[in-house]
Amino acid sequence: MSDEMLCIDYRRLESVYGPLAQSIRRLVDLSIRTEADPETVASAKAKIDSAADELSASARPGPFGVQVTPDGQTIAWGNAVIGLRNPVAPPLVIHHEPDGLVWSEFTLGAAYEGPPDHAHGGVSALILDHVLGATAHKLDRPVYTGTLTLRYRRRTALGRPLRAEAHIERTEGVKTFSVGHIADEDGVTVAAEGIFISPKT
Amino acid sequence: MSDEMLCIDYRRLESVYGPLAQSIRRLVDLSIRTEADPETVASAKAKIDSAADELSASARPGPFGVQVTPDGQTIAWGNAVIGLRNPVAPPLVIHHEPDGLVWSEFTLGAAYEGPPDHAHGGVSALILDHVLGATAHKLDRPVYTGTLTLRYRRRTALGRPLRAEAHIERTEGVKTFSVGHIADEDGVTVAAEGIFISPKT
């Protein structure tokens, strides 16, 4: 099979499994918000269990891992932050600017709640770990968080447009020192700095 | 309605909505792992969409929030870490020892992946934010993260028994200084320290 055909295959798989995950994200949200009566919940649960049985007939034994396409694209469809096939992930779409700035714009729903109507502090940490780490990311080479420090200035609201961004401050050997934040339309809500390790192998 | 009846009602609701969320957690995992063909995925997706339509007919407009039962228990069923009704949450069960130690034992599946076969660094941050924060938690009074620092000693594996624990080092007015970690059977994988704020109101 040619490289081009393999790439087309990934796009085809994306069009099959992407909408499935999106439907499950809607279900995750409704699991939290529904006020349906027990009979309706039992009916919905039966359909969900039946769908899961169908999907389980053919499934890889472990997690998705990270795959690299012939044209060098990283496929991390199971990733907890950006995974196209992972309904736990919002999922974030990460943008890389030529000057090294990494950013993502997103909105968080009911599934990311901590204090009432606001994002869980740990969800902001989850997102910032990923966005800061993405500044150090090289193709097909994983990056590991060394240390991460988060400073919470005020609460981060659910249901409002948010933006996360990060850039590299400096590098020292295998270490990348990055800084970044999450902001809403009124400014920064959480600031972060981190050291990320790129193993030499 | 008596207080006792309200408590019973929460237990009844738990028995309705808890199993629904558990079924959706299985679906989340299969969304990542299934290798079903497009026809099977389309069939499963149709059932999922139908279940979501049923559940959406009666749903609260916003996130779940935090409710307090007449006997003083906090109901945070939408919480991203402990939420019984939130399929994004593993969910963690948090234990409070008389000496102030807070701990939770859990295993992370495919939905929490970062590097292949390992937990996303941000997922460890999410969990530690919650477990450290729980040391400062008072009934019906929210606690906000002020700062959180994470030190990653080595990777945290998916599919292995893990334990998170934390305790208070000291308090200063509204500030609680807490430390903790995640460990597997070979020792600590991620250590954390945080300052948590308990507003006076």
C-alpha cells in the first residue's frame, strides 16, 4: 500500500470513529444533566449496553497508544486532552505558530465541573500540562512532564469561550522551560510554568 | 417531606443514575479501543444517539453543581474527579482518616492516556489537585486551589493499581498547605504540594 493510501485510510477511520466519540460526548453531558425518570433511564441504558456490546466484539486489548502516519503525523486518538476518539477529551485542537506559540480555543461543559458552574482546578491543570508540553513536542518523540506549577488567579467558568496558550522560555539540554496560561475574555484565570523532558532515544 | 425521606430519595437517585454513568464509562473506553467496521459503528452510533435523545427530553439546563443533603452530605455528582454521574470521572472514592490523611485507590484505563500505555501527566495533576484539596474541604464550603506544584518522578502506568494520598502540612488563616502523591506498587510516581483557599463566606 502506498504512503498516500495509508494517509487516506487514517482520514477514513477518522470519519468513522470521530462522529462516534462525538455522540458519546453528548451522552456524557446528558448523564450528568438528565432528569429523566427511572423507566426512561433504563430504556436508554439498555440501548447504551447494546451499543457497547456491538463495539466490544472487535476491540484492541489495551489503550490506543500513539501511531505515526507515513507522512509523519502523530495520531494520538486516545489522548485524554486531544484524543479524537476519546470522549473524556474535550477534545482540544492544538495550534502551533511559526514563532513557537502554542494555543487552543475551547469551551468546557458540565463534564469538567469542580466548584458549581466552574471548571475543576485539576481540569485547568490537565489542559495546561498538555498545552505547555506541546511547546516541547517533537514528531514521534514523546515529551514527559518534569515539574509543573499552577497559579490560580480566579475561577474558570464553564460554558464560556476560553483560550490556553504557551511558549518556550528557554531550553537546557533535554529540558524545555515553558510558560503559559488559560484566559477568558476578562484575562488570565490560571498561569502555569513547567519543565518538560525530551528523552534522547 | 421529612429529612429522612430526602436522604432516601438521594439513595434512590444514585441507584438510577449511577449505573447509567457506569454503562457510559464502558462506552467511553470502547470508543477508544473498538476496531469495529463502519457498519457496526453506524449501528452502535444510532443506538447511542437514540439513548441521548431519550435522556435529553428532560434535562437541567446547566451543570450539576453541588447539592447538600439534609444530613450534611455533599452531593457533587457532576464533579470531574469524583462525580458518580460523570463518566469523565474514574470516579475516585475519597477516604478521610481521623488523623487527617486523605486517600483513594483506583486504576486508570485507556481514557486517561498520554504517553503510550501511561497516564497523561495532566491526569495525575487532575487527581492530585482533587486529593490535596480534599484535605482542606469543609462541608458545604467550597475550596479553591491557590497554587499547585507537581514533580513527576517517573511515569504512571495505566491498568495498574494506584493510590493517591495527601495530608495537611499547616494552615495559615484561610490557607491550607497540603502535600501528597500518587504511588504504584513500586513507590511514588508523582509528588505534589498545594495551597488551598477556603473563602470565609
